[in-house]
Amino acid sequence: MFEQHLLKGQVAVVTGGGTGIGLAIATRLGSLGARIAIASRDSGHLEEGTAALGESGIDALAIQLDVRKPEQVDEMVERTVKHFGSLDILVNNAAGNFICRAEDLSPNGWNAVIGIVLNGTFYCSRAVGRYMIGRKHGGSIVSILANYVWTGSPGTIHSAAAKAGVLSMTQTLAVEWAPHGIRVNAVAPGPIESAGAAKQLWSTPDAIERITEMVPLRRWGTPGEIADAVTFLVAPQSGFITGEVLTVDGGARLGNGTFGFTPSKVL
């Protein structure tokens, strides 16, 4: 699908890169020639991620990082640049989410998700952006959103609000940093096959069936499809794209329409 050495010479950092979508992104970018650093709070995830990347022939730098702590984020940039000599791509994938009604959501629960998704994305983007501005060579930042950034998401008000904030951040930074050659985009996945997310959000067969019915293509996406979308946005061929959100959800965001018409009810 992509040229074998498309990203040769590039250095990419993927937060939350040890498992799931993050690992798929790291693997795809690494397979196309990028040198990879994965960051995660969980040392176990880092071990699993580096082992999986190693099986694909990718020697990744593992960085234990809490994106909610700006001093750790700054250190992550310093370590990456010291190790590889550069930093060209940032993928903001670290996230947190769980189902809870708004009236039952504790301040700690709210702050935990806002801290990781919204604050963490800003801290990482700011630190990497400052490095890219200083070296005067441009770069690419892609943040992983969700397909409910435009609509909200009952049961996940913390995540919906945080992701919507990252959407606005993406558009704002795209304009501010365009003069520096830094492109800032996002990918908004719909339902994606991922063991980690399944435990938090859709743990029963009924929930999976209900969500599948909401997708016009009648299936869930794969981490590899999100990795392909990220690759498209960071590739040199997308050099005139910035401030955009690529939705990858099988049409789920479009909903059932005013009259409840769905593809399964074709006349």
C-alpha cells in the first residue's frame, strides 16, 4: 500500500505505543523505515510493545512516561533526540476512557481522563512543537480522536469533552505552526477491535452487536486501518494537508438519518 522506505530517516514518537492502536501505528511507521520511540506509563506495556516491534525487525526506544507531567514530556523529547538525533513525527495516542453517567462521574474520574487526553496531548505537542520550531525543519503531529468529537457521547462525557478539545487544538496549532512547516492533523476512529478498549467500553456480546448495527459497513475497524490513516497523514505526499481530521469509522458518524433509515432496510 505504501512505498517500502516511505519514512526512511524519520523519527517517530508514539504515546500509548505499547499496545493496541498505538502499537499498530508504531509497527506500521517502523516498517516503512521510521525509527521508533514508544511511550507509556506502564512498564509492562513497554516490554510487550518493544518485544512485538522487535519481532517485526524494529528496534524501538522505550520511554516510561506519564503524559500528564510536563517535565516527563520534556525529558521524553530530550531522550528521543539524544538517542536518534532527531524527532520528526509525534502521534498523540495516549488515552483513557470508561463508561459513567455524568451525574455519577467523580472529579477524580473527570480529571484523570482530561489530564491524559487533553492536557497530555497539549504537553506532548508543545514540547515536540518547540523542538521542531527550534530546528527549523518542520515535522508532523497526528492526534488520535474519536468519531464522537462532533456529537458528544453519552456515558463518556469526560472523553467526549477532552477529544473535542484536542480537535480544536489540532486546528489551532495547524494555523499557528504552519509558518514553521509543522503539519498538525488528527484521525477519528469509530469502533475498533482492541482488547484493551473492549474491557472498558463494550464487554458484552449484546453491546458488540448493538454497536455493529450502528456501523453502515456492518463491521468494526482494525488497528491496522488506523495505522494506515496515520501513515497517510504523516507521509510526504500529504504535505499540503494540515488542520484536518480523517474519520475512519465505516460511516458510523453519519448515523441513521432523520427517519431512521439504515442500509439494512433497503427498499
